[in-house]
Amino acid sequence: MKRPSLNFLVDGLAFTAFVLLTTSGVLMRYVLPPGSGHFTMVWGLDRHEWGSLHFWLAIVLLAALTLHVYLHWRWIVTVVRGRPREGSGARIGLGIVGLLALLALALAPFVSPVERTGTNLRPRGPHSEEMESRGAIRGFMTLREVEQATGVPADSIARALGLPADLSPGQRLGRLGRTYGFTMQDVRRIVEEHQQSR
């Protein structure tokens, strides 16, 4: 393949990946915000699946840009060197320092310590300690998981929420809330009232 055609192909791939990366990022920020989990979808993909697509688009963009730099390496070196004159070495040194600083900044998150800011409230099992408090009831949980975590029977919660008697306790609270018009705060209040009445 001729060099101009290869440049066009690589640049076209980089531009396409950039546009799709931006689109998926905006989609995850505003249409499928954090916390939407498995309850909202666009084109059959939830936020986590869009996140995976976003990651792979970033990899494609990085690969295309790396290839772009490789194809234009001689031009880059020529620009960094400039015309030979006094002080040209400083220009090359600054270019190298800038490149090393960029690489250090890119790698820093991978070598930095991970900070723990709180408890993971996602259930790890039926008797997970994180689910024992009423505040830990989240939309990704099912009625059955709330029952296991709090000891309040799922059918009592469903009845207090006005849900149909034949409703499966395996459905997620977030989806049920949107369908039947209740909030997680309503579920927490019902659980608290039931626990206090014991």
C-alpha cells in the first residue's frame, strides 16, 4: 500500500475512534450516569457494557495514534531538531524531557496506591455484612436479597409497596420502582417500620 493511502487509512481510523470514544463518554456521563447499572439501556447495552466498548475504542485510538506517530517519525525528529544552530541540543533535550514527563504521568495511576474510601455496598453473598443496615438497600438488589439482608419477608415488603401478589421476588428493585412508582427510600422506610414493630 502506498504511503499516502496508509496515512489516510490510519488517520481515518483515529478520527473515527475519537468520535466514537467521545460519543460513548458523553452517553455514559449524561444518558447512562453512574448508578444506572443494569436498569437503563441504549441499543441493548447497559452502562457497564458501554464502558467496555469505551475502553476498547480507547485502545483502538491509542493504536492508531501510535501508528500515526511511527509513520511520521522522521518529520517529528526533523521538527524537534530544527535547523542546526547554537542551542539545538536544548530543543532536543526539552522534547525528550517532555516525552518522559508525559509517559510518567500516564503510568502514575498504575503505580500509585489504591485508597479505600468506604465499604462496598454491593452484596457479596446472601448474608453479606454490608447489607445489614437499612441504608444499604440499593436498586440493584432484589426483594429476595433485601429479605436475606434484613430479615424482613419479601412478601411483606411487596405488599406494603402495593406490588402484585404473583410478582417474582427475583426482580430488581430499581426496575420495579420505575414500573410501580416507588423509591428506594420507600423500601428502606418499610423495612425500618417492620423491624421496629418486631
